[in-house]
Amino acid sequence: MKMLVALLLLLAFSNAVKMKGEENDGQCDYKLTLEPRPHSVSILEFGAVGDGKTLNTLAFRNAIFYLKSFADKGGAQLYVPPGRWLTGCFNLTSHLTLFLEKGAVILGSQDPSHWEVVEPLPSYGRGMDLPGGRYRSLINGYMLHDVVITGDNGTINGQGLVWWDWYSGHSLNYSRPHLVEFIASEYVVVSNLTFLNAPAYNIHPVYCSNVYVLNVSISSSPGSPYTLGVVPDSSDNVCIEDCIIDMGYDAIALKSGWDEYGIAYGRPTTNVHIRKVHLKSYSGSSLAFGSEMSGGISDVHVEQVHLYNSFSGIEFRTTKGRGGYIKRIIISGVEMENIYLGFAATGQCGSHPDNNYDPNALPVLDQMTLKDVIGTNITIAGSFTGIEESPFTSICLFNVSLSISSGSPTSSWVCSNVCGFSESVLPEACPDLQSSIPNPSSACLSFLHRQSEVIRCC
């Protein structure tokens, strides 16, 4: 923790970021060695005007092109002072820090002509909203190394209302853009910032390694359609810590590709550590896995989380034709408040990108442990509905206490095509999660303690 505090302070005041390190018990405990950026310029030096009206896309692009020349000289910083800086999409470069001062607001243009159109991601085969291409994200990184977006609580505002209206009115020409997207990059930090009103996703690392999202606040209008907070996608070694996220759909969603495209690309999301986050979701889930998970999701550790005022708390989603897997998930130390559906795992969720998917590509959900959970004003404790041809296995519940709200359905749990174990769970879990094999808890605990061999509890 001391290293994380030092990291945040150094990012805020020294504009430093040269990342090295070695993995500890969890990705959020990664030890980082930092070196100061030797060069810094202000966006003002490139003709930018912070009046909220002047388009500054060219200023950002020219500044970053100039700073690219310092990549082999220790890297550089682009400083954004207080003001309202309207821009279209632009690309970052390696060994760069983009620093937003307190009072600095980067505004995404509401004119679609200021957003380039690019090919769909190969693990998706099409845009998420529409077949074909997609608008490039506001701030982009492609095949980069050692990049930071940080500040003294500066703001990135996507001004997403027009995009939400176009989406809801079926008048989009291409799939909506995100606010920040890194593709095939490594050693990426996003910290000490506020994100507002993304057209779709806020922070989207895809095909990335060693990603740190620290001390950010992300919010969007409750009615914003399918807006998501942080979306690790076919990425590994990811830390999300000390964040407050309030979204129209999912607050944090782990993904790894869509049907035959995700299966062919074959890159999982793995080794993810999420802790000390406050998550709220208006119509989706505070914490979601899938439903696009065809490359696989595994080895995720979630701890010390507060989920509140949401439709669902924790949800695992998939469907026939997805393939892939969700496995070896540990979630502990959860506080839930005012949640309609506490836990969910469903095998009947999500559409398909086209008609070329394989209906016999059955997903696997296995080895999911939920422990030390307290919930108040929960309407339905859990709904676990697996796939008949591929039941969900080794769902293990320990020390779960949920206070069910008055007027809730008679049955607090709904289960089918699942099996697992429960201990000290109130209200009592459904029979499918009360395995009768000898010493079933040993299977869950062996996984929980990360022993080398796991015996299934069913």
C-alpha cells in the first residue's frame, strides 16, 4: 500500500512514470520503480484554446507528435492546464504522461466528423452497436509501452448525451466511441482523474498487459444506454483499485471477445485484481463477467468492494455459441446495499455478432468462490441458471448474509443446471448449492487457498 500511495503522489506532483517491477501476491501489490519524465510541454504551446468552443484536435496531435521524439530520451509529459479543451480523437505515444491539472476538462466533440472510423476489433468481428466499423475512441494508444494518463483530478468528459440519443433512436452510422482505449499496449496507468458521460465505455484496455486503474471517479447518467466504466478485455495483469464508478449499465465488466471471433483470437482476460472500489449500476451489474467472454476469463481476485443502488451486484453472463470459460474467480469482503439481484450466473444472456457462430461452442463456468458477503435490502439473493449441456460447476458460497427486503418473492434463490457448496449462507441457498459429497468444503477451500490441484465440489 505504501508503494501505491507513493505512486499516486509521484504521478500527481512529479509527472513521473517509468514502470518496472515484479509481481507480488496480487496485481494491485505490484512494486513499481518510477523515474521522472525529463521533458514537459504545455498544450498551450501548440495553439490550444481552452474556451470549450475552439476545436483543439490538431493541437493535441501536434503536441504528441513532437513529444514522440523524446521517447528514447526518458519520455515526456504533455501538460493540460485549467480550461475546457474541446477535441476530437487523438493518439498517444510510448513513454508519455498526459497530465490534466485541477480544473482542466478535456471535452469530446459532439460532431461525429471529428471522430475517425476504424475497423472492428478482431476478437469481435463487428462493432458492438452495429455491424461494420466503429468510431475511434477519444484518447487512444496502439502498441504502446509505458503510458500514463493522470492529473490533479482533472476531467475527461465525453459529452455522451447526443450519442445516447442516436443509439436509442437507431440513428447511429457506426458503433459508439469510448473515452480511453489502449490496444495491444503494456505498462499503462490511468489515475487521479474524473471521467464523465462516455458515449459507451470509459476505460477500455484490450489485448493489453500490466494495466493499472487507480483512484479514478467515473459516472454517467442513470438512463445512459449500455454505458460501462472499466472494461478489461482480453488483457492480463490488471489492477483496479480505489475507484468510485456509477454507470448506466455495468460499472466494471470483464470481457474477452465475441463468439467465433473471440474463440479464434484466443486471448483471455486473466490475472485481474480488483479491490477497494465503490460500484453502482442503474440497469446492469456492479461487477460483470461477460457476456462476451469467448477468449476466456480466469484468475480474478476481487476484495473489499462496496456495491450499492444497483439492479444486480455480481453477475456471470454467457450463452450457447460463446465457447470460452469463466473460472478460478475469488470474490471476498463484499458489502451490498439496495440491490435487486445479489448474485447471478446465466447461460442465456447476450446476442450473437452474426449467424456464423457455432451453436455447439458451449461455455464453461467453474470454480467461483463468493465469501464474506453482507447485504442489506436485497430483493433476490441469487439466480444461477446454467446450460443443460454444460452446467455451471463448483460454485462455492461461504459466510454470506443477505437481508431480504419486505415484499420480495417467496424464493430467495433460483437455481438450475448448477452445482456447488454453501456454508453459513442466509437465506439458505438452493439445494443445487448444497453438495452432499464427503467434505465438499475442502474442494472450495483448496481453490480459495490457491493450492496446485483443485478437486471439484461437484
